[in-house]
Amino acid sequence: MNFFKAKNFIAAVALGAFALSMPVTVDARIHDPKVETKSVERKLPTLRERVAETMSKFKPSPEEKIFDAFDSQENFSVPTTVSSADTSIIGTPIATQQQCVKYLLRNNPNPNLKVSAEEIVAYYYEEGAREGIRPDVAFAQALKETGFFRYGGDVIPEQNNYCGLGTTGGGVKGEFFATPQLGVRAHIQHLLAYSSTRRPTMPVVDPRYGIVRQAYGSRTLGKWQDLNGRWAVPGRFYGQEILSMFRDILIQ
């Protein structure tokens, strides 16, 4: 072996040793002149898999309470109403549903409703209990606003609007609701907007709920008389007249 051959041989051996010392990666390309270029690819975990693996390392202890904003319901207490002299908006009913129905039919044997007298009263008791609003007095308010469901003003029966929501007189009809129960729910939610900072337990259907809450902020109205000049204008004795109708319900 001459000098030049020996030199080339040593260089080749050194190059081979260097190549063997290099780390082999899973993405290294293998080239054969007779075959198209191939690559060996490693499947990487997806983002969802990586997040799941990370989160699995932080499992809460069994006694730790997990908060879920979509499932939780705020607990609230409602004071029991024990006297007809109580003028609070929030509370429990004193009158029975049967007394409410009897009072309505005594004053209007044929109420202009899409449901029966018994059903409309039942909706007031269901929605009122859900939000802590006194349903018997709220029903008395509906009777005052609709003239015992005779209507005759700007609001028409097809609106299922039992408290004059959105009407300002002069032919302005106000809000429309798809069903009688939604109309009752909007009425109860509007009362809640005035009397509490707590959001309704059901999705808001009262279009004016946010307007009232934004205007009042942390302030609330506690008594039916506080609605004077606010729910109805001028409404000087608006709350007192509602309470008077409520007390008439009690003697049925």
C-alpha cells in the first residue's frame, strides 16, 4: 500500500468511526439510489393527549369541592310571610291557589287567556317559588295590570304580557312572550330585578331585566309600595292598590 492509498484508507476509517458515533434519530432519512427517498416518522401526541397527561398529575383530593359554573345553583333563603300586613316583595304565599282562582273568576268569569284560570295561577306559584317572589301578590298585580284579564288598553291577550312590560301608553304594546308561562316568568323576573341583586335561577326572559339592574346597581326595592312611580307612572298608590287586591283574595 503506497502512501496515498494509506492516507485515503485512514481517512475513510476515521469518517466511518465518526458516523458510527453520531446519535441515530427516529427522523433520520435512509437513502438508496435505486429507491425513492423514505423517512421514518415518529407519531407525536396530540394537544388533547398532552393536556390530559399534564392534568392527570394534578388530581384534587377527594374532599376538595370542584366548582362548575354551569351546574352550580346559588342557594338563597326566602323569609316566610306570616301576616297579610307584610308588604315585602320577597317572601312566601299566604293565599292559596284556589283563593286566587276564585277571586279571578268572581270578577271575570271569562278571562281572556290562552290557558285556564287554574293554569295561570299555577304558573305564578311555580315561578314565584323559584325566585322567592310572593306569587299571590304578584298575581294580584297581574289582575290590576290587565283588568282581571279583560285587557282593553294597549296590551292585547296574544302578547302573554301580564304586567305591562315595555308598554308606555300611546299605543305602545310592549313585550311579546311565546307562551303564558314565559309571560309569567318575565313578570316574576322583573320583580326580582327591582327587589334583589341575585340573578334569576332560570335564563332571563325579561328583556328589561338588565336595564333595571344597571340602573339600580346595589340598591333594591323591598316593599310593594316602593314600586309607586317606578313600575307605573305616576302610580301614586300603585303598590297599595295591589296589596288591597291581595287582601281581597284572602277573604275568598
